[in-house]
Amino acid sequence: MLTDTARHLRDAGTGGFIDLTAWECSVNSVHLEDFVPVPVDVLDDGEPVIAEADQRLLLAQGLNLALHICHLGRSFEPPLQIRCIVSASTTNGTFRFHRIRAGQQEHNPDLDRYTVEKMIVIDTGSPSS
């Protein structure tokens, strides 16, 4: 099944995404609350709610995963230049990663501009050509 999924993704290309980085972030994205046991309440309108302490737990677990992915990327020869993005808000926590490419970026580099979500970005190296 995974082989068929990988083949489909390879054949589908970047689809309607703006660039390869945006496509990679979409493919390499997971909701952390699906794997980290945190309580997720649901409002009457169906919106999920995650408590502040649980958002910090999601960030910590996402950071741990990011460090592991970056370590794996550095173990290649030549080392892969990878960016991991971990975020959490009142509604969810996400982890995504992509190869670093010159001129392509999936987030605003000024992390202070994110007022609704908390964000951690880890890079393993400089952009590749």
C-alpha cells in the first residue's frame, strides 16, 4: 500500500502547489494531536480546542521529532538540507518538513508575525540550488 501511495505521489507531481517546497510541506505534514495523547475539546460549532499546556506538549513533541528528522538528514552523504516547522494553536498542532531550496519558503521568516499560533523552525543547513 505504501509503495502504491508513494508511486501515486511521485506521478502526481506538484499539482496545484506554488512550488516543490509547498508540495513537500503538504505531503510531509502530520497533525501532532493524532499521535500525542492530549485532550481535544470540541465547541458547539465543532471547532476543536486544545489547552495552552497541551499546546506546549505538542510543540515539545514536535521539536523532538524535528531534531530526529534533522539528524537523519545530516546522516546522508552529502547531508540533506532540511527545514522542519512545528506549530501549535488552540485548534491543532502540526509538524511538517521540506528540503531547503533557494527562493522557496513555506513560512514567514519573522516568527513574531504569527500571533495565533506558536511556531518553531529548525534548519539543518543553507539553501541548495
